Amino acid sequence: MDVLKLAAFSHNGQGGNPAGVAFCEEMPGDEEMLKVAKEVGFSETAFLVRQVDGSWRVRYFAPAMEIAFCGHATIALGAVLGERFGAGEYKLILNDGEISVRAERSGKGIVATLQSPGTSSEDAPEELIDQILAAFNLTCDNLDPAFPIRFAFGGVRHLILVLKDRKTLADMKYPFDTVRSLMLEHGLTTISLLWHESDELFHSRNPFAAGGVYEDPATGAAAAAFAGYLRDIGWQGKNTFTILQGEDMGMPSRLLVKYSPEIGSSVAVSGETRYIDKD
């Protein structure tokens, strides 16, 4: 097994979200992949096996569980595929369907763009909203009324909360075990807290307690789900926008997001990558 370590969605050659990319001759067993993910120690590691038709079978593991889809690990593996096999589009076979990732060369190396699974969103139950707000020491007065709290799906499920000001986002803290239990109970991969700076720029923080990680510095799956959410609520801002994440962790990350008007359709999320180490 050849395991590489990259940071996806890096910004100006810094930051990004670390991911493992493991090339395998055949897909390992679940226990072995979980063991490797724990040893790598990042929020996710992607395991790849090349198929006879040139596509790639991919599975994603966090230190605590398998994840159906991971955006930043997809960006990382897309960059490696582009580096090893050339620029172009690669078909990825996931547990629950197929997506693609495109690799392109730029002045800073390889830029990868994933096409997410289909998106959807729905209202979150009031009881969960009350529990989450209490856990994060928030009230309705802290929320931007233009953006309702909803579940959003783009391969995996997220809870979207948009805050009124940047300081509230910067001050984010929560009781890990309490929030982890709530997330597992409701099938949430992350809780996506955002601040709307402009119609072309959001700032985000993503607790990932469900996967055993306090916070993700860049979350491509959440970015895709959020774009689908914006489309569903009829948001009148730009359909191409940037999410800055990881700033409050000292790991600045940039995600470029683009979506079409078609309800439920895939979302494009792009980012740069950098190697953390390269044996």
C-alpha cells in the first residue's frame, strides 16, 4: 500500500486540510483501512484501487468510522492522479454511486475539481436545533435570518447554521462528546457554521466530532452541500463563490464553489493542494 499525505484546498501554498491517499492493488478489509486511517491521523484517508475500465474504486475512512464521501480527500486524490497520469477527468466509484474529479495543471501545480453527488436539503427538527444552539452557546439572535437552519446533503449529511457576525464564528466552541452523540443520532457528518461576508465570499468552520475530529480546516463535501442548500432556498447571490475555512485554526484554506440552477444537481468544488511529506 502506497500512502501519500497531502493538504487539500491549500491557500497560497499554506494551510489546507490534510488527507491520506492510499493506492492499493486490491481494496483492503475494513479493519485494515480503519487501522491505517488511525495511523495516518488525518480527518480522512482515501483508499483507491484502479479498475479494468480505467475508473477508480474509492473508499474514505476517518479515524473513527467510514465516511461515504469526503471532499478534501477527493481533491487530494485528484491531484495525485493528475500528477501520475496526466491532466483530465477521472471517474470515481463510491459506495453509493459515481462522481468525477478533474485535474488541471496551474502555475502552482495541480488544481483539482470534484463534481459532487447530487444535492438536497430539508428542514431540521426544532428539538435538534435547540440542542445544537445550546451546545454551541448560541441563540437565535446570533443567526442570520436570511439563512434558515437546515440539513444539507451532497454525498453526506450536514447541518447548516449561518451566523450574523465574524466574531461569533471565531469564538466557536462546543462540548465534544455531547455534540458527537447528537451528530451520530441524526446522521450528520459535520456541522457547518458560516458567516456571509459578501455574495461571493463565505467564511466557515466545520466541527467533525462524528468522525472523531474537533474541527476540519477545509470540507469539500460541506461546501457542495451548502451550495445545494443556497440553490434550494432561492438565494440571490452569486452561483460561483469562495469559502475561506481554517483561518481560526491557523490552517488557511480556500474552496472555490460553482453550482447550476438545476435543483438537486451536482456541485463543482475546486482547490489547490500541497504535499505534507513525500517519501
